[in-house]
Amino acid sequence: MKRVYLSVRSLLSAGASLLLGWLGFASCTESLGGGMAEYGTPTVDYEFKVRVTDQDAKPVEGLQVDLPNGRGDKKELTDAQGNAELKGSYTGFRGEHGVVLEVKDIDGEKNGVVTDKQVTVEVKESDFVSKGSGHWNNGKVKKNIEIQVKRK
């Protein structure tokens, strides 16, 4: 009886270790910014005004601009002047930080084909326009960003 008890106990222990190990690895991510931050992680409100031009400094219309790790309302499309504005909240932000912006050509041939681009934008203390609450909100960042893409 004791032998059966030890066998069942070791089997359950091995199964639990396997399950917890699998869940631990499954919670990791391969994306640039990592997974979603936990409760109690500092956030920053952001307002990024993005201008996208091609290699000839001409504005590119119809490109999708996204901050993949932010919690914004939606992805924005560039207008005829190549401008897009992203607003939202970014979690896991502390001090000077780099944020990743993605520019994708989603309209195909309509406005010309450009290569998709991913850029890291450095946000410095001087980009903050307001201080946060002193708790988990670290303030608001406003920044004008120029991105150059290449036409195919």
C-alpha cells in the first residue's frame, strides 16, 4: 500500500511539474516588447504625431501606423500629407524608454507599394508634457516622429 501511495504521489508531482513548466514557458512571448504587464505596472499616456515620407521626402497616404505594445483605440492610417496620430496608454513604461512603431502598407497598389517598416523611437524625459499622479501613472508623452519608408 505504501509503495502504491509513493508511486501515485511521484506521478502527481511529475505531472504538476510538467504542467507548471509548460504554462510558465507558454506565458512568455517572442514579440519585441514582451507580454502584457502585470497589475501595478507603471503606465504612460501618449500622443504620437507621426509623419511618413518616402525616400524622396514625399508623403505617403494609406499606410497603417501602429504601436503594437500600446493600448490605443485603434491603428491609424496616414492621410494625404502622410500624417497619423496615435493616442493611448503604454504599460511597462519607466523613465527613458524605447517604443516600437510599425508602418504597414495595407492598401497595396492604390498609393504605391512601400516596404513595411518597424522603428524604435527613443522617448526621453524631455518628451513628457505632464507628470503623473505619483502612483502608477508616470505622466503624458507628446512626440513628433518622422519615419521614412522605401517605395518598391
